[in-house]
Amino acid sequence: MVVAMKLFKSLRYLNVKTLYKEKLGGYSANELIEKVKPFVEQKTKELIEELKIARGKLKDIPGTNYKLGLHHLRAGNLDDAILRFKMVTFLVPEKAEAHYYLGKSLIMSGDLEAAKVALEKALSLKPGFPEVKYIMDKITAPESIEIIPADMMAEHIAWSQTPTEEESELREERDRALVTILLANVTDKNPNLEVLDLGCASGGRGRLLKGRDVARRIVGVDMSEKEIEKAKAKMSYDELVYNNVQAAPVFSYLAGNTEKFDVVMAGDVFSYQGNLDDIFINIIKSLKTGGIFAGIFRKEELESGYRLDVTKDKFVHSIQYYEDALEKAGFKVLDKKEKNIGEKYNIIISNSA
């Protein structure tokens, strides 16, 4: 309406009756046309640009609502998220991702029937959609799930809130505990270690090792792009802590790794996979003969095995499961310490027997 009014105001200067008068204000009809022509051309150009902008905004309504839906889902505003994703699926019914996030929002709101309809639609549009298959399995057969889809892991990490000061302090305390127990089991009096740091986060463990002058080379791996950037810039005594840092899921990095290290250390990084046999086998393959693996493991109220926590999209493992899986892969447990650092953790030190 606003654009139409502007167009009307511009064109009123071309009143037909006025143009065909023999004289108007001392101008002939032709002279008057030439007089107003630049003005009309300029106004027409402006109006065309405004129409393009308006059309662009209208065209991007689905994209804007999709982004708003993600924002509301991340913030936990489920009613708003559902409304936005429904709008997108109405305007762009072929967008599989919109149906997926609609289904995810509906599940979180408790409407499982409507969620199944949305998820089935997403799967029909994008066969093999791993996140959709995972969620549908979570509804019908959670015991069959062995791994969280990589994109869901990345999204979970990207959406994680910035840790509070207290959470950061607890993470630093866990890093110190792990490094202290690790070094207590290093028999070399003058170690010059090559280290692989799995789940390196912002680089706290790496800096501790570098600061004690026991590591000549450290490689860091983490899924969080934000944390990776911090680790890349981490310094110790005017020297970069990490020689190389890679953004990747731990299991996929290990599967493709061909390097050998003296030490592999891991933070709390085993929550996205159920069966850990392949991970521990690939860790032992990444160690030199007699190399050490040092891991920190969350102590869950679980006597044996593992299970999927469907509310958090994470696996929980018993400490006994970790020990059994390490032994099965060929490790010998050298040391184990239980620590209460915010939550209960076990630090397990093993070597490749």
C-alpha cells in the first residue's frame, strides 16, 4: 500500500489533461514533458528498488521464520518454535529440515502423535535423514541406538551455554587432577612426550603439560569450533601450546588417525556413543608401545553396561563398563582415582600392554 501511494504521488505530475493543454505556466505540452521527465524517471527508479526490497522481504519470510524457530527452540520457547516451523512447512512444504525441527519441538512439548507425522514427512522428503531416524528410533526402540548423529552432536555443542565462572573453575580442577595423576604414572624422569588431547576444549590440559615442560608436541581434537579457536591461541611461556588442533568428533578423528603418540588423554568425551569398543581399539592403535591412556569418566549410578539418556541425548556408562572395554581393547589399568569435582568422576590411567 505504501509503495502504491508513492507511485500515485509521482505519477500525478503527469496528469493527462495538463499535458494536453496548449500552454501551462509558460510551457508547451512537449516542454512540460521534458521538464518533468528526469523527475519521473528518478522516482520510478526509486520505486522499482523499493519494490525489489519488498519482494525480497516477502520471499525471505520462510527463511526468517526458520531462523526464529531455531532461536526459540534453542531458548526452550516451544510454543513459539512450533508456530514458526509450522509457518515454514506451510510456505515451503518441501523443506525437510523444517518438518524435522517441527517434530523435534513437538516431542519436547509432549505431542508425540503430531511429532511422528512431522518426522515421517521429513523422512519422506529426505530418505535416510539420520537425525530423523535417530529421533524415531528414540520413540520406538531406544535400546537399538548406538551413536548420536554427528550433526546433532555438533548442534548440541554449538547450542551449549557459555560455562559460568563456577563451571569453568570445575573444568580447570578436573584438568589439573587428570594431568597430576597422569604424570605420577610417567616413569621417564625427563619425559619429552608426544601427546594427543581428545576433547581438548579451550586447551587447559595442554597448557598444564606444556607448562611443566614434559611435552614437546601436542595435538588437540574437539568438536566445538568456538573452543578450538581458543585452543589454537593458547600460550605457555610465550609459546603456542598446541602444534595442531582439529575440529572433529573424537570417534571419527581416531578412525582416520595414523600417527603414534606417547600419551592419549581424554576429557569427558564419551557421552555420544554407546558401544566404545572401536574407540578404545583406535586409541590403543594411536599409542606407541607402552604408551599411556589417561581418561576422565563421569561416574553414573549404573552398575554395569550403558544406556541412552533420551532426555539429554547422551549415553551414560558404568565405570565397570569402561574398565572392561579398556581391557578388551588391550589396555592394562595402572591407576584409578575417584574424584568429586562438581560431580563424581573416575580418572583411569592405562597403558598399552
